[in-house]
Amino acid sequence: MMSKPVILTGLRANNDLTIGNYLGAILPMVDMAKKRAGEYRVNMFVPDLHSFTTPIDHGQLYDQVINNIKVYIAAGLPIDHDDVYVYRQSYVPAHSELTWILDCFTGMGEMSRMTQFKDKSAKLSEDRISLGLFNYPVLMAADILLYDASYVPVGDDQTQHLEFTRDIGERMNKQFGELFTIPLPVPKQHEFFGKDQGLRIRDLVDPTKKMSKSDETGRGVIFLSDSPEVATKKIMGAATDSFGEVAFDSKERPGVTNLLTILALLSGKPQHEVNAEWEGKTSYGDFKKGVAEVVASFLTDFQARLAAVDEQPVLSKLEQSEVAMRALSEKTLLRTQQAVGLRPKS
Ligand code: ATP
Ligand code: MG
């Protein structure tokens, strides 16, 4: 059973999740779990240790973690399937232990070049930039390498971290022999998930940046917990352009293109069909109204499904998965400890 290829993804629980998280990471994973569990092992976890690489309200964290797992289930994750595992990173100590070992083989230089570190640290005063934010990618590499994951569906913003995972895995294999399964190169992953590129849902107010759940104002962000009314207001206030005509063109018209993308993904229609419906229309107001209706009805439906998720089966699934993941990850950790000389070779 354990030799099935592994698909793995996680989402930080530092705040409520957004439609960017939903469309970029949750839906592709849920699709895989529905169609391929049996043939593949599906690990969908909450990287709770990653959740405070930037400052958060710690009084909310525990509930946020449980809420996010319910979000996975409301999005359709089939938790009754034996090949589907749902777990919390901090309940599996090997994540932290492998991170320390990998840290010692990681350069300051390569971490300093990470775009996410540059972006996120730019928003913090010097004394609030944590070492945790700096070595976030190393913990992420451990999350992936511990389970021999081949496929990691993530949004476009995580591509660099995934490439680092491949680098550090290959570096260790070169020095110590075959320790880790290396995840597939990012373009190959996109092929597998049936997309030509990692998705990037953009901020509604500033479509040059991606939609982020940790955005300071949240004005350009649709949270899965937003009421349909709030979401409608945000869509109606979305930045567009001065071309005065709906067209799909992510370079020149990122705002309108973002709305067309959201519309297609949430309505489950092919992009070209949605584009054909709207391209050439000259009223941005009508267009936004059309988008807002689809978003509002998605939220109403999703929130009803979320409210109906029972907590007890979630907690037992977590417990079962965490026992299984501790056993699995300890094997990889022991192999690594033996390789670096911390344990005798068997
Ligand atoms: P934060 O601002 O706290 O970093 P985030 O919205 O970037 O939050 P993460 O927890 O860092 O969320 O990422 C979870 C997953 O969601 C990752 O796979 C990431 O690539 C994906 N993701 C995040 N934002 C987007 C987006 N705007 N479009 C598509 N995918 C996204
Ligand atoms: Mg992020």
C-alpha cells in the first residue's frame, strides 16, 4: 500500500481561507482525491507550524486549524477513503526534526533569494522578521520529502519553494545516497493536474499582486467566510481598466482577466466559453454584476456545506491519520538520521 505515488498539499491556518486558496490549491487536490485515491495516496494537511511565521492572534489558531480541515471536507475531500490522510503538521514531530537536519545543508544565500521572504519581510519591521519566516521553505521541503510525495498541487506563488524542495532533496541524495523521492519538476506537475500553469488569482483592488489571506485590509480579497453581500461589494469595487471593453488579457488587463478567471472556475465552465459570453461587452457594471452573482451563490452554497460538517468524524479522522503519518515519517527520518551519522546504520 505504501508504494502508491503520493499527492500532498497544505494550507497555512493563519487566517480564513480565500477563493484564491480554494481555486489554486484545495479544488485541484479534492479533484485528485475523488478521481485518483486508490491509485494514489492523498495527503492533505494543515501546516500549523507554518501558521505563525508571520505574527498572528494565537488565541485563534487552534480553532482556525479545525475550521480549515472542515473547509477541505466541505470542498468535497472524501475523508472516508482509506488512501486519504488528513493531519496536522505539529502532531507529527518528524517535520520539525527533519527541518533541523535540512537547515544545516541549506545556504543563507538561497533562502535570502526567496521571493516570498522578500515580499513578506518587506512588510514587517526588522525585529518582527522571524527566523521562521526565513526558513519556511525548509520546513515545507520536510513536509514533502518525509512522505516521498511526487505531486504537490500549489498555486503559482509556491513554485520557487517547490523548486527548492527538489534542490535540497537532490543535494542530500547526492551526498548520502537515495534518501528521498524527489517531487516531479513543476511543469510536469502542471501536466499531471491538467493545467498549463500554476493558478494565480489576483487581488481585486490591486490586480498586480496575488490575492492573499494575510492582506492587511482584505478589501481585494474574497474570503470563504465573507457574506454574499460583502463579497458582492468587493467584486463591484474591483479595479478594472480604461479599455472600456471586456477582454481576456492577463498582461494588459489583469483586473478584468482575473474576474473572467474566477467566473469560469466557480461556474465550472471552460474559460473560452465564459470569455465568448462576455468579450466585447462594454458595461463593466453588468459584467461585475454577473461575476458577483456567481461568487455570491457559490459562497451561500459553500457556507451551508461547511456548517453541516460534523466535528466528531473530523477529529477521529485526524487521530487515525496522525498515527499513520507518525509511523511513515519516522522511517524517512531514521533513514536520514542514519545517513548523517546520528543513528547506527542497521
Ligand atoms: P498568506 O498571505 O498567509 O501567505 P496565502 O493566501 O498565500 O496566505 P498560503 O497558505 O501561503 O496562502 O498558501 C496555501 C495554498 O494556496 C498554496 O498552494 C498557494 O499556492 C495557494 N494560493 C495562495 N494564494 C493563491 C492565489 N492567489 N491564487 C492561487 N493559489 C493561491
Ligand atoms: Mg502564501
